[in-house]
Amino acid sequence: MSVSFIDVHTFDGKLNGLFKPSHKYTIDEKDKKFKELIQLLSNPSAVKAVQTIITDLHNGGNLQPENNIDASDILIHLLHLKDNPDIIKGIEEQLSDATHLGMCPSGRCTRLLQLWVAFES
């Protein structure tokens, strides 16, 4: 069986307005929550992805300018949905895949945005 992948850059400039955060979190708040998230993850690739997101909190590396979306903003809002047992599983799966298929801001944002749309709806 052949598996095909859609290039996440296909969505550059097409996702504006899908993520409208209700609250703005500080870098320190994100850093703390993301470190807590690492403790919940069992997949080393997902842990690596979260560590990259933490590092990039300080240098703007989570921002996808084509859609004006920051992956850290999506991730912090997803963590506030963690009462749903599937949210952590989804985060772990998407971020693990991202480390293998592309950790660019577009890849991070597109993958996390898929979860946001699925769980927030």
C-alpha cells in the first residue's frame, strides 16, 4: 500500500482566521505548561518536538507568517482542553509525525491546527 502526503505548505496563506485564541499567554506561562506536557508524553519524537517549540518561544521560530499563526499559541490552547483524554494522544501523534515529516512553522501550525479544529468544534 502506498501512502501519499500533502505538503503542509499547500495551506500557506489559506488558514487565516481558523484559530482565534480567546486568551494571550506569556512566554513564561507557555514554557511552564509545555514542560508539564513533556512529562505526559511517552514518544521521544514528540518530546523532541515540544522541546523545539520551547526553544523557539524565545526566537519567534513558532510563527508561521503566511497564516499569521504561532504554533505555541495553538499548543497552549490545546492543553486547556486536556480534560479530553484524546487531546494528549493527538498532540503526541501529530508532533511525533512532525519531527519526521517537517518541523518548520508551517508543519507545526498545520498539524496542531488540525487538532484545534477537531477538538474545539
